[in-house]
Amino acid sequence: MVAFGKKLKARQIQEWQGYYINYKLMKKKVKQYAHQIEVGTLERRHVLKDFSRMLDNQIEKIVLFLLEQQGLLASKLEKLREQHDALEQQPEISQITELREGYRVVGYDLLKLLYFVEMNAIGLRKILKKFDKRFRYRFTDYYVKSRANHPYSQLQQVFKHVDPVVDSIKAAVDRLTHSTNFLNFMAQHALIMQEELPAPAEEQIDEERYHYVSLLLNLANTFLYMVNTYIIVPTADNYSMSLGAAATVCGIVIGAMAVAQVFSSVYFSAWSNRSYFRPLVFSSIVLFVGNAMYALAYDLNSLTMLLLGRLFCGFGSARAVNRRYISDCVPLKIRMQASAGFVSASALGMACGPALAGILQINFKIYKLTFNAMTLPGWVMAVAWLVYLIWLWFSFKEPSRDVEENNSPHASDSETAEKNTLEKGLKQPLLITSEEQQEDDEDAEADGSEEVSQESRRPATSIASAYRLLTPSVKVQLLIYFMLKYAMEILLSESSVVTTYYFSWSTSTVAVFLACLGLTVLPVNIVVGSYISNMFEDRQILLASEIMVCVGILLSFHVIIPYSVPQYVCSGLIMFVSAEVLEGVNLSLLSRVMSSRLSRGTYNGGLLSTEAGTIARVIADATITMAGFLGQSQLLNITLLPSLLICVISIAATCFTYNSLY
């Protein structure tokens, strides 16, 4: 894999090469500082002072050039305005064409300047992270705060002068496509990580691998799996009691699927390195069998069969394959929409599952098979997976894995080469922050070399090696993800038992309540993605959402007698909605602070977050079952206590790492 230094050099605009950040020089200086401190020839305070001065000089060079180019652009725009005013008095076709071409050239020059700022911002962030990692010192916080808050700050000028232009362009884009921010926020939920600077041939390869119907099949798999997960929640307690178990055994019944998913996520992730079609076929067959076993457990009067059926369903979880397909086979230009579709399919499935359970309130027999509210979810999902398997078998197209990269011919002149370089860069969002996800995997470079060792760039090969790549910020984000999944699972899984005990709700009423919770996902994400995320930083939304989850948990405790429906519904709504908002910003921040080595391979960032969430669900469901031994009257408060404790710990951890979340 090509090192960032080489990428930066390859993407530079040729005639501006002397004005870019000298990333190679600064990288060498960091290594020299480390050696000098190690042998005792230089003190740390001198290193900080010298490195600060070097950064100041680099930023000053960039800013001065930026101001010069802005002046040139302003001069060109003023001349074009004069021509425009003159043409309004005496229109001439030839001059109108010339004016239009002039504006096109200025627009192109503006994009060049914005791309110049983007590349330098990436280099600056990266060298600061490298310095922090080498010396285990939070120099980035000190430098950014001390320079950005200074009235004559050069660092501030980089963004001060270009931000209004970026904002104007962004506003124009938003007027044309109102869904951009919403799609971006929704796509963050998928945690589909990618390189900040894609290889030149990547888009061509993506086009050759992409197949629209195959993408639809992956999204359909996601939707059906989420329906399968939640369709049994309203009836799991009654099903358990009909087999002679306690109502709270529903925790084990619901959680059995998550237990199996802990293991299935790993082997499906590994399998997707070789194929997408075969794991999806296997998933469909296993889910068909698992749902049939779940439905047959009633007539066999076997709790063991019931649990085995749910375990089989968990072993069929192909969400790792669905994520991987979007990451590897969907072109960059529609990857955000595909990622948003992945999250929307999950949210829709989460709402449709309980709603479908509420509809299936019928009772009849065919031969010796019973079809009622408890068994119909299994039979319906078995038929759904069979239909899906047939569709998959005839429609899925396995993407080629040996596509050769085609090198584009060299440009015949410097202008064409420059345009190609710029267009490659502009495929990425302006002033992107995805570079912030890099954890500086280049420390193993040889002196004077831009090539990094293969070992330092290789994807993690085990859970243990992946864990070693986790920084404190990443661990805190995974803890937050664990907390929100735990709290949501407690709320959803015990809803049937709690509402039956306190309010005597029927299965249909529980199903409507859960479906309404699921239906809030998309509207809430529209509001947050389109408005709130533009007003506040992600880390601010993160902390506020954690506090609101904590408030929802506190309001859910049974301390007021009698326990009322408004208290339960309102507290549950606050907890659920806040957790949904929290999930979006949490995964967004996680993708930024996570090492690039976790963006690919079997043990990737998506797998780690999936495992954290799945383990949280397993523990939550086990908690419900164990708390049931103390009686249903104690169930609510006992299960909420761990949620409250984990939530408070996650808030404290967020405050501790707050300054590193940028």
C-alpha cells in the first residue's frame, strides 16, 4: 500500500508544488527528535519549541500563497463583473460565450484552491497525530488551541479565508439536493470505512464490480434479518410460558440469536474475503431452517428446539457480508446512498418486525401443525427466506476479484495532467475529515524512505491484533456503542413482560408500541442529519445524547406508585430516540479515530463495532432472564441499574477523551 507521503506528492498540483506542506521533511524531523530524546542530546521542551516553530513556518507559507491566490481570483471576478454589466447594456453573443468561459475558468481555479487547502489540512492533521503518537504527548490540543485562538493566527487564516467559500458552495449544493446531509448522517450508522485518498483506478474497478440487483439483494438481506430479530419480541414471553418456562426466559430466547451472531460475524467476515454469493446462500438456508425449528417447537413442546431455532437464526447473520459488499463493490459516487440504504433497511426491519407480529393474531391448524400468534412469526420468516433464496440464486452476480488496474495514459501536456489530478481529488468531499481516522501506521518507515513496511500497513489478522490497534478514544467509542445497544435491548426485550405485568397490555398493543419506536428512527435522523449536525459538533451531540439516554433511564425506574403508562412510554421514547441519535454520531466519530488498518480485512472496524453491540445484547438478555428469578415486580428496576451504571461510566469516559474527538 502506498504511503500517505507518496499520495500527497502524486496529488499535488504541479505548478504549486513549492507551497504544499513539506510532509516528508517534518516526518524526518519527528524521527530525529525521537532519536535525540532517546540518546539524551535534546530535551522535550526544546523539541516542542522547535517543532512548533517549524509548523508555524509551514502554515505561514501555505497562508501567504492562499491569500495571493484569493487576490488573483478576486481580481478575475471583478473583471468578469465589469464585462457582465457591459453586456447587460449591449448584449453580444460572442462576448456572452467568452464571459461564460471566463466564469468556468474561475470556478475551476477556485476548486483547485480548495483542493490545495484540503491536501494541506490532511497533511497537517496527520503530522500532528504522528507527533502525538511518537512522544505520547497531547501536542495537537496545545498547538491548535494556542494558534487558533491567537488574533494573528496563521492557522486560523487557513480556514477563515476558505470556509466562507466552502459554505457558499455547500449551501448551493444543499439547495439542489436537500437530502445530502441526511444521507451522510444515515450512512455514518453503517460504519463502512474507506481510504481518504482512493487509488486512481478504484472508481473504474468499482464500476466493473457493481451490480444493482446484487446490492438490492444485500439490502433485502439486511431488512429481513432485522425483521427476523424483532418479530418474536411481542410474543416471546407467551411462547416461553406455553412451553412451561417463566415469562422472563424470553430474554434467553431473544438473546440466543445474538449469542450465535457473536461467532457468525467473524466467519462471515472472513468468508466475504473470498465470496459474497456463497455466504448469502448459506445464510438464507440456515435462517430458513432456524425459523422452521422455532415454529415447530410449539407442536413438539420443546424449549430446547425453540432455543436451537433462534441459535440457527443467529448463525445466519450475514450483516458483515452486507457491509463488506457495499464497501468493496459499490462505486464511490453512490456509496453514501448505499450506506444510508443499509441503515434505512435496518430501521425499517426493526419497525416492521413487531408490527408484523401484531398482525399475525390468528389461530388454526393444518394437519398436526399449529399456526398461532407464537408460531406464525417463525413460519412467515421461513417462507420469506425461502423466497429470498430463490431470488438470490437466480439474480445475484458474484463480483470479479481479479480485476486488473488500468493505468491511464500520461497526459499530453501539463494542463491535462493537472486537471486529471484535480478531478481525482475532487471525488472526495472538500476539507474531508476522514484522514482523522488514520492512526499513523507509518512509524515503521526506514530513514529517508517514503515506503512503509508491509507489516505496518497490513490489516489486523486476529481480534487480539485488532485490539492492540485501539487507542483510548476508540475504546471509549466502543464502550458508548456497547452502552447504547445494552440500554436499547433492555427496553425492547423486556417490554412485553413489563407492560403485561404493569398495564396488562395485549400482544397487539406491545407490537404497536415497539413498531412506533422503530418508526421514529428515520424522522429523528432526518432532523439530526439535516439540521442539528450543522449547528453543533459531533462530540457535542455525542455528549448531549449520552446525557439524554441517562435521563431516559432514570425516568424509567419504578419509584412512583402506581407505575403509569405515560411514564413508561415517555421515558422509553426519550431513551430510544436519544440512543438512535447517539449511534449515528458515535459511529461517525469511531470511523474518524480508528486506525486505517481496521478499514479492511476480516477483523475490521465494522466487525469490532458489531461484536461490541452483539455482546451488549447478549448480556442484556441474560440480565433479563436472571433478574426474572427475583420476580417480575423487581425486573424493571434491576435491569435498569446496569444500564444506568454503564451510561454514567461512558459519560465520564467521554469527558476524559473529549478533546481528542475531532
